[in-house]
Amino acid sequence: MRKHLFGVLTAGVALTLVAAGQSAAEPVPRSSQPEPMLAFLPTEAQVDWAAVHRDRQARKQSRLAAKSAGQPLTYTEEETGQGANDAPDRAEHVAGFGTGRGKNAKLRLTGDLAGDPSLPVVPPSPETNDAVPLAGSLGTPARTSGTIGDGPYGSAGDGTGDHDFYRVTGGAEGTVLTVETDTPVGSLDTLLAVFDAQGRLLAEHDNLAGTTDSRLQLSVGAGQDVYVMVAAAGPGGIPADPLTPGTGKRVLTEGAYDLTITNGAQRQDRDFFSVDLRAGDVLGASAAGRATRVVVHDPAGREVFGSSQDFSFLYAENSPLPAGGNAVADFVAPRDGRYTVGAENGTGRYDVTVEAYRPGSELNQRPEALTLFLDFDGARVNTRVFGVTPSGNRDLSPLRKFLPGWGLTGADENAVIDGVIATVRENVEKDLAAKGTNRRFAVRVLNSRDHADPWGQPNVSRIVVGGSIAESGIQTVGIAQSIDAGNFGEEETSLVLLDVLSAPATQSRTSLNGYITPASDKIAFIGRAIGNITAHEAGHMSGSWHQDQFNALDSLMDQGGNPKGMFGVGPDGVGGTADDVDVDFHEDVLNPGEGFTGIEDSLNRTAWAYVRGAN
């Protein structure tokens, strides 16, 4: 796992459920944790990944149950084999899709990702191969076949269940393995798992969306052996002792399977389809079947969103974008044009759902501006909306409580609040209005000092600036309720907690005090830095994901790990001096550690989130 100053995300495809070196039987410590995708986490925070995974699965199932209805336009790939539509400039065009008059905004793409015909075929490994010490050797790349149920432990044997093991090596330099099963005939529902030589579980995967087949990716170190297991999914799919044959619980499904192991050097088929979008169209895509990656390119051929995972549970509750699948992507079109959607990473039949919507604020046809309310007076917040465990109503202290941590007094409160408000308004009013969308742009920033509290009214989202980790029960600096492309959830809550930001510099690298010296305009720096984090949370609620925090461009949507950049500290390393930087929403690379690829235009996403009317 990668741990950064403001955020934490799994690296690569989110399939590894047990960390390397940890026995599957070892208990996982429980603690209350925020959803890492939505949070600025201090370096001291520890993430209970088992709890996060359980919450993600529950929310994913909830979204699947509420999946949008309506008959989609259907299109079946014309390509046979590889090559014809393997690049955006050779995409097959789908006419009739879109949000305009006479168009169908729902599309179902079906096709077939061709396998690499040059893969060597290895004869089936003989029984008995039901444990790590008995595993048959299998080189990479390779394709082989087998049968679950043909050994001494299947239905014709003692009934404990058949498990087939294969030993695979990382070679002299290490490699990233892709392992997948295919069951073209029969009723076998496969489970894939990978163990080390001591029988410790490294990774597992059950069903690809819409199939009973399995696929996983795993990094294998130089000279390291790992043991790939094919078994039937269900109780007993993982044997009680991977080192001892016959330690399953019972026979489950049985039948033949094909097993393919590749290491990235093989040619992968990719299928691209082009669709016409209007400026502001909110595009969602979900890949099921054998495709495990979905990617969107803009009219210039640039990759603007690529995904090998389903994080649709992070959308707003009422977001209409497609949910479920092996991979889910979302995108907001900055201009009219022909865009492409691609299906990648796999071999065999796939089914990709593509849907387009106008932004939520435009659909609602509300005449009033969306209100973004900054609450500095403390608030009662039900932390259930952040997916934390345990959750409930929590009372958060006002900003004024944290002023002494920066050496300030109550007399300085108004000046700090002025700085926060000015920074947020610059980023979500001035900068977004300058972006221009050819639509009426309307958002207003209100605050608890100068305005009556509108929270609870329609069309009002709030950001609470105050409170602490102890009060909220969430180990974070900032957290948003959703990542909501198109802004379909317009009554949401975000938090910017102040205890870590106001802590002594010796206690946390996230503290603002680490950048304050006698040369600092302290109040101006504190106001701007808190304002940047507040705008970051507003950016999540209006649909932006994290961007790369370690490249040369400092952006408001940068993930954690670079507090100097997020706080706008200039080259002198001191906050509140003349060389400080104005950090804005930008077009920048999506964070490479979060499993997404491509270039995200966070200014465009946020601007379209706040349009009004369909003129």
C-alpha cells in the first residue's frame, strides 16, 4: 500500500485482499477509518483495509441494485481478430448515441478481445497437484487446461474438493503476472488464489463481472516463486492448509477450465468505439465480461480517463452513472466532439455499458445558484455519510478553538475566515466563471459568520471547517461525502478538520506550523492554506479525483504527500511570503497510485458541476 500525507490508495488493480507476509488466518486490527479515496490523511493515520473493503462491497451492491433502467442502443463489434479497431483513430463509430434530440443516451457495446495466438500451450498438469509442495511448474507466458473434480479429492474421490496448484517464478528480474481462467463449457465457477512457498495467501479473485471466470494481477519479485491455485468458488475454495492436499471442506462446482498466465510482453487486443458528445456531457462506462479495463480518449486522441477498478460506490447516492463491473470510468466532456471508449485487458467476450447525462444542476432546472456553505461555527455531523465505522452524530468544535495552536487569538478569527472565504471564492467562483461553459454559471459561497445557516435546504452543500480527529472519529484532515462527476448530489457534506493543521510542527509534517517563521504573514498563509483544502473537498463533491502530487504542477486536486504544494508555499520554503503560489484547479495527470490513468481537467469538471439551465 502507498501511504501519502493527504491520502492513501491501493497500488494497481485492487485485488489483493491479504498483504504479502501476512497469514490469511491472522486477525486484522479494526479501527474507525475514512474512505481513503475521499480523504486528506495525515501521515500518522493507519487504514483498516479490511473494513474499507467490506464497506466498499456493501456500497457497490447498493449501487447495483439501483442501476438505471431504460432500453439501451446496442452495438456489436465488427472487428474479427486483432488490429482493425485497436487504436482511438481506428475506432468503430456508433451513430445515434448521445444526449441531443433524437439520440439514445444509453449504449451497450459487445465484442470479443482476441487472445495472443503465439502463446505456448502447455499440457495439463497431472494429478495429484492439490497443494503447494505438489504444484506443477508453469512458465510464463503460457496457456494450459485442467479439470476441477478429476483428482482423488473431487466428487469421485473423498469429497473434500479438488484444488489445482501451479508454480510460477518471477525470473531473474521479477515480473507482473496476469492470471485468468476461462470456462467456455460446463458449470465450473472458478476461484483464483496465489500463495507463497509458506502457504500464505497473497491474492485472490472470484468472479469477473457477468461471468464465473476469474482474473488477477500480481507483482512477483526477482527469484521469487509463487503458487497459483485454481479451485471452485465458495466455502472451501481456499483449503484449510495450502501445504497439505485434501484440506478442502467439500465438493463445489466441477468442470474443465483454461488457464492463461502472461507477463506483459504479449500483444493485447484492444477495442475502441467512437461516440459524439456535447460539451458538458457526463459520460459513464462500465466493463463486464472478459474486459477488465475501460478507457476514454478525447478527440485529440489523449487518454482522459482509464480505469481497471470499480469505485462507483464513491459516487453520490443519486448519481445515475453506471455502477458495477470489472472497471468503471467517468468523464465530463469539455467541448463538442467525437470521443472514444475502449475495452482492454482480457481475452474473450465483453459487455460494456456506456451512458451519458447532462450535469445534475442542469437537469434539475433550478433557477437558483447552488450554495456552498462554509461553516466555521462548529456543527453536528452524522459521520455515516463518510462510510466510517462506527458512525453517528458527532459535535465538531468551531474554528476559533484551534487559533491558539497557531499562536493566534480570538481577535484574529475574522482575518483567518476572510482568507479562507477569499481563497474558496477565487477557486469556485472567479476561476470557474473564467473557464466558461457557454451556459449560465451559478454558484454562491456563503459562510456562517455573515449569513444565516441554510443547511438542510434544497440545493445546499456544506463544508465544515473545524473539529478534530477525536471529535469526528475519523483519522483525516479533510474528507468529502462523494466524488460526484456531474454534481448529481447537491446536498452533501465535507469536513476540513483543524487539529493536525494546528498541531506543533514536531508532531506532524501536515501542520501549517512547519512552514511559519517570523518572516511569514501568518494569518494570510493560514487562511489561504485552509482555503485550498476546502476548495479541494469542493472539487471532490463536484466530480474530480486526485491528481499527481509529485509532478511539477501544483493543483488543488493533488493527492496528499506534498503539503508544501497544497499549501501554496513558494521556493523559499516559508509560508506567507512574497513567492507563495496561487494553487488552482488544473488539467493534470490523474494520481498514478490510485489505479486510474489519463489527464483530468478538474477545472472543467467543477465548472460544469455548477451550470444552471439548458440554454
